[in-house]
Amino acid sequence: MIASSTQQSRGVRFIDCTPRTPAEVARYREKLARLTRDGEPPAQPAARQATPSTLPADFVAFSCIAASGNAFRQENASLPIVVDIASVLLAESLPLPIRFNHDPQTQIGTASQVTRDGSTLFIRGHVFTRLAKAAEIVTTARTGKVWRASIGANPGKVFRTDGRPFQLNGKTIQGPCLVYVAAKLTEVSFVEHGADPETIVSFK
């Protein structure tokens, strides 16, 4: 299934164009587990974290791979897009909004930590299960449904590559592509169908 999408006033709505198999899901979950082993993502100088505080009982912790650094398709874009993970910026102070399906009217949580390991954008925070949509997402995830993450970002600088393969985010990417450099992260959404096939959301 391909989810339709539109340009948002803040951020970018992504579309899904990649089928997922059980083997892919297992691999992405293993990657997320590896990143969160021992309770912390890999320590990086670029990590940003909000000041911890006492949390209400209806806050449920999540961790997610929000962007894998692979190329993806976006509606109305003539070429695949790849975000330069190392140059991603926060457009706002933490905590960052967590939304459902990039809807500004449906904030379901906040992100309190943003980390990158050279190829992956990793985010940790809490959703508010007193909200019906957040409770639905947590409940269905715990019963096996796969939820994806999708970043909302202002592109920053955009470069077009030629048709040759190129190195970015620690991997080889086939051109031609549009490369977003210094993209400003404004929000992260939980979606049923995300453009990046290696994003995944996990709840404690």
C-alpha cells in the first residue's frame, strides 16, 4: 500500500513505497534492540537531551529509529531523497513534538533525546496514553502491529547528485538523488506506512 501525503507548513510528509516482510521487521527490531542495549543509545557528541523530570503514570516510554540514512521517495519529488544524518539540526528546543501521521492537531507525546550514530537518527521519549490515539498505538504495538517513524523536517540545503553511486551516511547510495543537508528536524510522527523501511518504534 502507498500512503498519499501532502506538504506540511512545518516539516515534510513522507510516503510509503517499500513492502515489508517479517524478516525485514525482525532485522529492524534487532537493530533497535542493539541500539538500546544496556538502556542507552550510542553516546555521541551530537546527542541532545531534555532535562529529566518526574513523569506521570500514563506516560509510556518509547525508542525509535527515526531515519536510517537510506534514500526514500516523497510525493511530488522528481528523484529519491536522502537526508545527510550527520548534519541534521533541531529547529526547536527539546522536547520535540511526537505526532500521529504529521497532524499538527494530534500530538501524542514528546521526544526527550535525539542521537545519531553516523548513519541512524535515534529518538527516545514518551507518549501520553491518556490520549486515545496514543493508547491505541501502544496497545496495537504490544500485540504485534508494526509502527514506523517519519521525520518532519525543513530541507535546509538541497543538492542533486548525478547517476553514479555515492557514499553518504556510511553506505553506498545509487544516484541520482536529492540530498538534504542541514535539514531542520521539527517533529517526528508515528505512522502505519513510512517511507524509510528501516524505521521502527518500540514501547516499554
